[in-house]
Amino acid sequence: MKISIIAALIFFTCESIHAQNLRLIAKTHSYVPDLVGMSLLEAKKRIKSKRFIVGALITDLGTDATLLDKLIVIKQNPPAKNSKGLNTYIVKGRVIDLWLAREFIIQDTLSKVHDTLSRSKITLK
């Protein structure tokens, strides 16, 4: 009887510590949002809402800042999912870097991929 009471106390103590750790992690960490496909403006808002910092903006435009509003995110670091397909969690306040491209370039590329698949009789579902 004493052993089962001690075991129960240990179990509840461990559960309590686990719950405290989860609350602490929730205060200091957050999952990385999936920003790929968003406009730069949308991605910036999402990054800030999750308490992260917008990092480097990598683009092929050089220093032409007038076109930034017309760009969409094609890659991010850190990624939203890890190699196992699970959400990536990082410390709030960390930087998220974005790779950007012009939307029409992406649409043109998708069109070329579609044409190539059509010619090779491959279908995507």
C-alpha cells in the first residue's frame, strides 16, 4: 500500500513538473509559421504576430525597394516544418529570413511545369 501511494505521489509530481515546463515553453517558444506563398506584407504581419523578427530579405531585385510589395515568399529559414514533417518550435524574438520572388516569375514557372507535364502525359492529382 505504501509503495502504491509513493508511486502515485511521484506520478502526480512528475505530471505537475511537466505541465509547468509546457507553460514555460509556451511563454518563451512558438511554432514557426508557414510563410511560403504569402505576400511580403502578409509574411511580415504574421512574423510580428508570433513575436519573431523579420530577418534578411533575399531577392533577385538588388536594391529596388519599390517592388518589395509585389513579392511573395518562396523560402524561409527556419522552415515551418522539420525533416519529419513536424512543426518547428523556436524561441520568440528569433529572426526569420525570407527569400522572395516576383509573382509573375512563379506563375510563369508553374505554367512551364504544367506544359512539361502535359507533354510527358504525367498527371498530378
